[in-house]
Amino acid sequence: MARPIRIEYPGAVYHIIYRGNNRQAIFRDDADRKRYLEKLSLYCQEKNVDLLSYCLLSNHVHLLVETPEGNLSKMMQAFQTSYTVYFNKRHGRTGHVFEQRYKARVVDKDNYLLQVSRYIHLNPVSARIVERPQDFRWSSYGSYLKGKGLTGLKTESVLAYFSGSRSRQLRQYRDYVEGDGSEKTYNPAPRVIKQIFIGNDDFAEAIRRKGNRSSVHEGHYSFQKIMQAVSAVMRVEREEIRRPERSERVQRSREMLCYIARRYGEVGLQELAKFLQVKELSTASHAVRRAEARLKNDSGFGRRVDQVLKRLVSSMQA
């Protein structure tokens, strides 16, 4: 099945889901969770992305965000890369933290925003981690109830769907999330159309057309930026990486370039093969696999990969 495209436009709302690589833990302790939230708050504010709800489970995360500037990919690129660098450095590891591609489902804000927010806040209850959503420390529900929490969290965007004063809005939202307490709250996952739309068929078609008229993004670092970062870290000129006769340093640079381009840029194998001046697409894919193996056994190689990722994060902040 072909993977869904990224549709971005000003004012879009997304339910984002991503998991740890190979379903492994994204957080090993509360220090990781705190740092994750700090970075999430920072990058949302820097990129002018409104954070509406969140829930951090051990090996996956749910976010509900709105993008006034239609720039989800830029925020997620810099944010996920920055957390990966932090996590690997703190735990003395290399390689992926997240699965290669996060899910970003466009939400019908008028009709499904509340349902998605409730679904996110009830996730720990559905997973039988806690009995009540307010007992789970690592979601935004506590911030809704207390009126304070993570800097940049826009609780008013969700509460505004209820009438009256803020306290009355909050009571209505709490009833909506928790029910009347007489029985366990049913928490169905929002209906998803064509892997990307949360809404009815008319909404999906309208947003599909909007995407065709505006821009459709895959949301990755450009090959040029990756090439520049690898060249700077490895101290190898661009044209050296392309030459048929290669030193060991250049060979490692080629492997690193292929790995990062596929993992963080998702550059096509054909484009890589053309750049590397090789005939077989398998040459590039083999380079990726060698880099992945090297990450497990060569700490120096891993450190240089992290240096490249830091440069890419900085390039997004410039």
C-alpha cells in the first residue's frame, strides 16, 4: 500500500502518532519525558505551531496540533531530530529513536476536534495504565483541569467549543471526556479516511483538493542540506564523495550520506545512485545497510552522525 502524502496548509489541524523504532521505548525514565516536553514546547513556540493536546506513552506518542502557518514538517523535523540527538547522547547509544515516518492525520476541526482530544486524553485509561485520565501525569489533561501546565499549550482552542465562562467550559469538557461516572467511558478511535483524513467524505475530498491547489510536502531535509552537513562533519568535499576512487574516509562519508538521506530526507535510491555515479540502485541501498551496521559497532561513526543531525537542526532554526 502506498504511503499517504503530507498535506500542509495554514490552519490545518493534525492528530500525530509516532512510535519508537521497532516499538522500542521512546522514554526510559521521567527525565526523558521532561526533556521531551521541554523540546516540544520550545519547537512549537519557535515554529508558531499550536499544541492542543498530548499524551506520552512508553513507546508511542499522540499529539494534537494546529498549524497557523502550514509548517508542520519543519517543526517535526527539527523537534524529532533534536530529541534523537539528546536521547542517544544521554543513553550512550546511536541509531533511530522513532519509526521512520510519523502519522499526521488532518482533522475536521469543526466536527472532530473534540473527539480526537478526548481520544488522546483517554489513551492511558484504554491502555489500563490508570483508572482516570487525570491520574496520568504525562498527558495534557491535568493541564486542562488545573489551568496551567506546559508553556504554549493552547487549552482554550479546545475549551472554546463549549459555552459560558472558562470554569463552565471546563466542567463541560470534563463531563465529555470522563462521562457521568456510572460506567466506563467508551473511547473509540476516530474514523480515518484514506489513512490521512479524520472527518467525513466531503471533508476528505475538500482537503484533498486544497492540497492539490497548495503544496504537498513530504517534510524532509533537502538533499543539499544533508550533503553540506555530511561534507562539513566528515571534512570531505562534495566532489570527493562522488569520485570512483575513494579513501576510507570518503567511503564512510558515502555511507553516512546514503543513510541520512534515506532516513531523514527519504531521498530516492535513483537520485542517490545518480549522485554517487553508480549504475545499480542496490549500491545505495547496500551503503545504507552498512551504515546501520556501523552505527551498532562504531561509536565514532555514531558521534559523527549525531553531529550531522545537529547541523540539520540548526539549519531549520536559521
